[in-house]
Amino acid sequence: MEVSIIGAGPIGCISALYGIEEHDISIYEGRRERRMQCSGLISKDGLLSLGIPIKKSVIQNRIRGAKLFSPSGMVVEIDGRTTKAYVIDRVGFDNYLIDKILGFDVDIIEKQVRLKDIADFRGHSDMVVLATGTNYSLHRSLGLDMPKEFLFGAQYEMMIECDSEFVELHFNIPDFFSWIIPVDEYARVGVCLKTNPLPYLHKFIEGLGNEGRIHNYSIRDEHYGLIPIHNPSMRTKYGDLLLVGDAAGHVKASTGGGIVMGGKAARHIYSEDYEREWRKHIGNELRLHLMIHRFLSRLSDKNKDRLFSIINEHKYIIEEKGDMDSAYKSLSALFRNPTLIAKFISSLPAFIYDLL
């Protein structure tokens, strides 16, 4: 089978790797300049589930847990005690995947793909895969479904005092959260929300400075990115034309992570019924992450504090049975605890009030 993949980002490359030994694959990439556009935090188990080994040189740090900060400043520390996630060099990771592709003697063709090219690809290929990330120009030109909502992210790399084995998630902004991800001698400090993120990022950094956690305000690098919010009704297969990864909204709405979910969806590209198979594999997970995102984004600060207090009392359950990628596993473990259920139910009227 001849396959044309549009996009040589991580999901385009992973899509190619899953079929490269059995199919004739061509990859098209409009520009080869690569910049980091995400936090670079990926779960260890998630990467293993993709079946693609990662070079040690791409790993910049190992994370064993998270510190969650409620709106009032309550800290819930989740300690996994062993490595749960990697902080990776995203540019290095992308280049590593490209090198793996080139190792199979597959050319990555530098070409800005336009509407007229898609018709040509469909005439000569058995299948065309759009793995264009958050570039939706072809979606618009072809009249394809696309995500309806987006988050805008901004991130600085700075010297900040933090625990090198724990990420920090601060629920101090609308829609999402702020983060601190330790790398080496510096950290990635970012925010993500549905409006201009820069004022919120600067305010967050100002607050960290007031706490005495920043002694050098020099910014070593800055990154900006767009995160699609998963749309469960979005169509991802149009005959021989398939969408995958960010191009298909395969993103965890609760965290903004897309590599693992996009990679899992890519496993089904070569099956007879791609749409049905990826939904069967990760559809429920993506919906659950979307529900969590919507729930948290509508809670008042007071009720977020209430929820954090409940979680703090039962954090050992998350430490023992939680899963960074599977909200289903984490919530199932939590809601098997009768004490937690009772406390959650007692707070339900307050939560429902926020949701109405």
C-alpha cells in the first residue's frame, strides 16, 4: 500500500514507523526548522506503550511526582517514588524520530503541501494521512472537521528554585493551570489558557519572585504553542484521507499532552476501520479527560480548594494506583474508596452549583 503522510513531527514519524516495514511510505514536511512548542513532559509508561525506544541523550530529567497547588496555596504532594515521567528535549526527540525514519531509507520530502497537492496525493496513494499538528490550513481548504476550542500556551526557561524530581501544577488561572517543570539547572515555567497567556505568565513569575524563588530573571529560551481541546464528535476519516494527532484533536484536555494519545491513535492508521479502532482504544479516555477539564475549569476557587482537600486525604491511592495517561484508572482507584465517595458526595451540591 502506498501511503503519503503530511507532516514530519512526532506523530507523523510515529505513524510512519508503525507501517514502514509493510508499506511504501512518503513523508512531506513544509519546513525543517524545529522549535519546542510544549513542556516536554511525557509519562514513562506512555512512551513504553508506543513501543518506540527513546535515546537516553533525549532525556533531560526524570520526574517521580507532582506538587499540586490549590488556589489558596494548599499543596498536595503526589510522590510516585520511582520515575514516572521524563522531561525530554523535544527538538532532540523529533530529530531522533526523523533519524529512525531515514534509517529505513525513506525520504522526507521538503514540500509545502497545498490543496492541489492533496488531490494529486489521493490520485497516486492508497491513503493520505494528515499529521499536520496545529496547522489547520488544509483542514479549512478541504472542509474537514477540526477542533472547535483551543488553549494558548506560553513558557519561559528560567533559573527557579524547585525540587528537581517534582513538577509543580498551580491552579491559579482560568481554564487550566500554571506549571514549573525542572530540567537541569533551570526549569520550564509556563501557563496555558483560552486567552493571551503572557500577562498570566508574567504575573506567575512575579509571584515566584516575591516568594524568593527567582534570583536571576534572565530568560534562556521562550516557547509558544497552540493546544487543541478534544472534540469527541470530530470526524477523522474521509475515505482514503485520515487525520491523526493534534490534527485530529487526539489530546488530553486535562493536561494538554498529545504525543502518547496521538501515538496510540497512529497504531490504527493501517487497520480497515481507523475511526472505529482508535475510538475503541482511546476514545473513552479522551472523553474523560475532557470531562475533567470542563469540571475543573468551571469550579470556583473555593470549591477547587475543597476538592484538593479531599484528594490530599486520599493521595496515597493516586501514588499507588494512579496513571498519568489513564484518567479512567486513576478515578476508578479513587472512587473505590468509600470514605472518599462519602466526602465527594457531601461536597456535590457545592460542585453542582458551580456547574449550573
